[in-house]
Amino acid sequence: MTTNPFLSLDAAAIDVLDDMVNEWLDLERHGQLNGGFGYGPKKTDALSLIYTQVREAHKARVGYADVETDET
């Protein structure tokens, strides 16, 4: 098993990555990554892996906290 590189980041950074990854996944769901961004199966698989790791880190370090007001 691979170590999750995102677990060492602070909660705010993980929260930002979570937002970014979700935006890219939305583009992928609408078929926009394959056209305008040149994504193929390898990059799509890599995005899925990043999503899985970021979600794991988000659950572990952020949860339902508001990173703007909470100390995490």
C-alpha cells in the first residue's frame, strides 16, 4: 500500500485540494477533460487515485470542520 502524501498537509490545504479535485472530476463527468485538456485513460486514472487519497486525508484531517474558523 502506498503512503498517502496528502495526510501531512494542514487542514486548509487539504480542503483546497478537495475543492480542486472535485472541480476536475466534474469536468471529467461532463466529458470536458478528454476534449479541451487532453486527458486520456492514464490521466483519468491518476485523477481518480488523487481523489481517493485527498478524500482519505480530508476525512482524517478536516471532516466537517470549517478550516477558516476551527483549529485543526
